[in-house]
Amino acid sequence: MSNKRAKAHSLLFMFMFLLVLNFSLSQVDDLELLLSFKSSINDPSGFLSNWNSSTPLCMWHGITCNNFSRVKVIDLVEKNISGIISSSIFHLVGIETINLSDNQLLGEIPKDLASSVSLRYLNLSNNHLTGEVPKCSTSLEILDLWGNLLSGKIPPQIGACLNLQELDLGGNNLVGRIPSSISNISRLQILTLAYNKLIGQIPHALSEKKSLKWISFGNNNLSGEIPQELVDLVSLSFLDLAYNNLSGDLPSWLGNLTNLQYLLLFGNNLTGLLPRSIFGLQKLIELDLSDNYLFGEIPELIIELQSLEILYLIYNDFTGKIPNALASLPRLQVIELASNSLTGEIPSLICNISSIVGLVLSNNNLSGIIPPCLGNISKRLKVLNLWKNSFHGPILDTFGEDCALRNLNFHGNKLEGSLPRSLANCRNLEMVDIGNNKLNGTFPYWLDTLPDLQVIVLRSNKLRGVLQISKTFRPFPKLRILDLANNEFTGPLPESIIKNMKAMINLKEQQSSSQYMGGIYYPYFFNLTVKGIYIELYEFLTIFATIDLSNNNFHGEIPSVFGKLSSLRGLNLSHNSLTGHIPTSMGNLTNLEWLDFSSNMLTGQIPTELIDMTFLTFLNLSNNQLIGPIPQGKQFNTFENGSYEGNLALCGFPLSKACNNDGRKQFPSLLKEADDSETKISFGWKVVLIGYGCGLIFGVVVGYVTFRNGEPKWFVTLYRVKYPQKGRRCSKN
């Protein structure tokens, strides 16, 4: 009996010993594998500092263990790590979750991924990984590789990942067709292939995946019609086929997808009327059919979409009136019907929508007066854009003290009167564009107290008088775009305004916080003269700064304080009556890209300090009274005759008139003035000519530096241009 007990105790002891030994060895294995992973990683933030043998494995940062003290989770999201991914982490026996997203990882995804039998979740999104899409583990349920640099085709073997529920390969450089083998993944619910370079048609075989709830194929080059077989995807709640080359009529069978919440088909070549069945999608939250060739009227039947929050129908050919039924959609937040052929007036019932934050009706044929009730809902409304219609009458003066407006754009109408003082109640206002109307009165100096105002465009009106400001300590603290061109302003240039433009002075502060203006659902856009061309800008960086005071009646000298506006990208003071010299301080504007002082009465030489404007690509000093040699070198070697024409006393490249020491030949206007003067003046011009002669000994600069004529990368980065043809709305992702 005692022998049996002894044997039992021995067996139990042996079992416990082996268990502890196995536990110890397994931890040693995991530790070595993780240290191997760490050795290939750069960790400037020191997050992995406790990954060492003196710290218990399960206490390492970003590590979670299971009940057997084996590594179960590696979570290093957004830890600023870089380097390559070691294959060792895919050999961890108990690993179920690996999340290395939002870092700077490089190289290819290790092929050892396919050998992991326990891994269920792998997220490597938003890194810099290259190579092809790897074969996946059969145990994998979620694979997220969004936002890398993966290339090649989607491998047909992807269909062997039978347990995948979510597959995200979006935001890469994948090419070729969507493999039909994806339909073999029986449990697939979320499929994202957006933002690649995929071609061909949408596979009909996708209709076999009744489990699919999310399809995102936007921003590719897919073609053909939307396959009718997709009607069988009755669980689908999200369908994004935007920015492809899909054609044909808008399918009526879409109305059978009764679980749809998001339908995004913008940026294709779809045609036809809006099918009645679409309005049976009672769960629909966002409907975006913009940038297609749809036509007809927007039916009152839209009242059936009681869950609708966002409506985009811009850039189509819709006609008729704005439906009153929109006022009966209780959750509607954004209405964008811009760039169609809508007529009639804005129905005042729209003011009854309690949740509305954005109303964009620009570029239509709407008329009448702007409903005063829109001012009453400004406590909710953030964007009101009625650009390029035929509205007339005064601007509504009903903005209350709780006004929430950020973007007000009435450009290109027939509005009269002056700017309403109640607009000063809109303390969150960032942009005001009421250019190209019939406004009169004086400059609305009372706007200078608005703390967030960045854009003022009042060009092409009948505004008059001297530019004055209030007694505000720091007027216009964030103003970056001031466009008062084509008005009737008089007096000297507003030095008191210019010297306080903090947002144009603090370049480093602007660069550190630069971002695009506007929101996801309502990008800002406005009209501006850039390098002599009148264009429409949209979605532009907050570091973009420009002043346009051209075509007015300003007189006096150009204030030297302009030279302090270091973040200025464009300055246009042309077609005024400005006198005096060009300030040498202008040379401090090293970020300036275009400068137009043409058609004034400026005198003296062109300051050589302007050579330091190395970003300058457009210069117009024509039709002034400038004299002497044109500065040579850097950007000045790229400007042509048109930049200087109408200045008879200028010489040097690119003009045919060479500079020399013959004063009577080079400066006729100056000599004539001297000859007609008294003896004191007659003596003075000789001294002046001696001084000029010293500056001309450099002679003619030979050669021409070619400057790229296309849109440089910096231009596309700063702001995007919307050309007159059929436009493309910026992506919401």
C-alpha cells in the first residue's frame, strides 16, 4: 500500500516537474522570439525599454499573456517604432492578436505569417510596408493592411483564408482585377479594396457572400455596370464604389438592399433618373450620388428617407425646384445640391430642419431673395454656400448672438446694400466670400474682432472709402486671405491693418499647425486671382496667405511693413495710383510666389533684395516709371519681357535694351527733368548718374534658366484647383 502511494507521489512530482519545466521553457521561447523581434526595431520613444530578461515577460509594455503565461497579444499601436518586422513573432505558439498599426515599419511582411496556427487578428495598417500581399494563416479572422505601399496583384490564394471575416487591403498600390476567389471566403463580412489601382469589372461572384455587410471599392479604375447580382447581398449596410469608371443607369434594384445605411457612388459615369426604389431605403444615413450624369427632378418622394443625415447630389444635371420634402427629414444635417440646374427660390421650410449644419446650393440657377429665416437657424448652421446663383436684394441681417456659422459664401450673385452688422455675432466665422455682387458702403472694419476669421473676399463690388479699422488691440488676428480687388477704395494702403496680421507674420507657427480648411463634409472653396489667372480654390492649407488690393484707387507709397508678412504667398497691388519706390523690405518675403505691382506710378530702381524671393514664379512690374538695371540671378532669370514692359527707363535681361554708362541714353525721363531744372538740380543729375554707373558695371547676364511650367508639387500641396470642366469633389476619407 505504501509502495503504491510512493509511486503515486513520484508520478505526481514528476508531472509537476515536467509542467514547471515546460512552463519555464515556453517562456524562454517566447522571450527569445520577442527579443529577436525587438532587435530589428528602432524605438526612439523607448516604449520597449523594459523588454529585457530582468523584467517578467508578461509585464513587458504592449504584451498580454494567456492563463498559461504564453504571449497572447502584442499591441504596439502608434508607438513611433520603425524598422522591419521580424518573422519571429509569427512563431509565438499562443499568439492571437498582433497590432502594429500607425508606425513607420518598412520592408515586406514575413512569409511566416502563413505558418501561424493561432493568430486571429493582424493589423499592420498605416505603415510603409512593401512587397506583395502575403499568404495568410488559415486561423486568421481579421487582416488589416490598409495604408501601406503593397504592390502587385491580389493573389488568388486569398480565397484560401477561409476564416476571414474582415479583409482590408485599401490604400496601397495594388493592380489587376479583383480575384473571384474572394467569394470562397465563406465568413467574410467586411471587404475593403479602396484606394488602389484595380481595374476590370466588379466580380459577379461576390453575390454568393450573403454575409457581406461592407464593400468599399472606391478610388480605383473599375469599369462596367454595377452587377445586378449584388441584389442578393441583403445584409449589406455599406456600399462604396466611388471614384471609378462605372457606367449605365443607376440600378433600381438598389432599393432591395433594405439594410443599406451608406450608399456612395460619386465620381462615376452613371446616368438616368433617380429610381423611385432608392427612396425605399429607410435605414439610409448617407446618400452620395455626386459627380455623375444623373438628371431629372429631385422627387418629393425623398421624404421617405427618414433616417437620412447627409445628402450629396452635386455635379449632376438635376433640374426643377428644391423639394419641400427635405424639410420633413428630421435628422438631415448636410444638404449639398451644388452644380446642377436647379431653379426657383430656396423654400423657407428648410429653416424648419432642426439638425441642419451645412447648406450648399452653389452654382445653380436659383433666384429670389435669401430667406431671412436662414439667419435665425445660424445657431446650428455652420456652412451656408449660395455661390454663383441669381439671388438679389439685401443680405439677411438676422444673425443672432449664438451664431455658429464658420463659412459664408454668397459669391457671384446680385446682392445689394452693405454687409450686415449682425454678422459680427458669428464669433466662429472662418471665411466670408461675398465677392462679385453689387454691395456698396465702406469696408466692414467691425469684422476685425472675429478671433477665427481667416478669409475675407469682397472683390468686384462697389465698396468705397478709406480702409479703416476699429480700436481693436489686435485686429484680424488670424486673417490670411484678404481680397478687396475691383472696388472703389481710396486713400493710402492700410498700414495699421497690415502690420497686425499676425497669421501672416508668424510663419513657423503656421507651418507647425498647418492643415486643410473646412470639414470632412463641407470643404471650403472660393475664387481668387493666382498669378494673373482667375481660378477656384478648394481645400487649401491654412498656411496659404495672399493679399489682393488691385483695381482700386489707393494712392501713396507701398508700406515697408509688407516685408514682415513672412508667410505671404501672393501680393497683388496692381492698377492703383501708388507712388514712390518698391520697398527693399519686400526681399524678406522669401515664400512669395507671385507679385503684381503693375499699372501704378512707382519710381526708382527694382531693389536687388528681390532676388532673395527664390519661390517667386510670377512677377509683373509693367506700366510703371521704374528705372535702371533689372536685377539678375535666381528667379529673375526666368521672367520675360512682359514683366517689365511700359517702364521705358529699365534695361538689362530680358529686355533688348542693354545697360551701359551712357546716362542720356538710358534714363531719358530723368535727363529731361534735369534739363528743365534750375542750376542746383542740373548739378544733381550728374552725381546721380555716377551712382547709377557704379551699379551697371556687372553688364548683361547671359543664359536663361528654365522654370517648370506645370503645377509644381508645392502648388498642389498648398491648395487644389477646381477647373471649369466637370469637377471632382474631394474624398471624404
